[in-house]
Amino acid sequence: MIAFTDGAALICVVPSRTQNGVYLVRCEPAGRELIVSHDCPASRFGRTCRHIHEAVAAYERWQWWEPKKRIVPVQKRIALQPEWDQVQLTPSPEDILRAVVQNAS
């Protein structure tokens, strides 16, 4: 997963379900809460989408020492900014499994 940071927040680039675009999801800590800003059709209708789940999982891998936070979804469009720094995330368990299976064949 590609991710950026602006200092406090992690901004994840999550592919759309149809793989024809991407969504940016911003995860920013605020005390015991994690503010997750994102805009997609599911979020506009008040449903939880997989983009939020994937971005929260990436944030938890990035800030692994922090205690679990209460997720607060916010519908807000996020635009890529030139001053953000790209960060390297540790692979998810699914990514590790995928690599093992690929290398086995």
C-alpha cells in the first residue's frame, strides 16, 4: 500500500473496488480517537467501507505501539499535497502470505 504523512496523520492510497481509481483516506490521531477522513459512495450513504478498514489497519501497523483508538469517520475529500512525505509501511499478514504463495510457484 502506498502511504504518505504530513507529520501527524497517515494518508493511505486505497484502490477502488473496480480497480479503475484510488481513494485517499486520512487517519489522524486525536487523543483516544482516530479521525478517519474519506469520501466515497459508501461513506456518502453512511455505510462503512473497506477503504476505512484498510487505512485503519495500515495506521495501526505504522503506529504499532499506540493503544487501539475509537474510529471516528468523517466524510471529507482528501487531495494529494506535494509537501507530504511518502512512508514505507510494514507488509500486512495478507501481503506476506501473498508473497510466499507467489514465490512458491
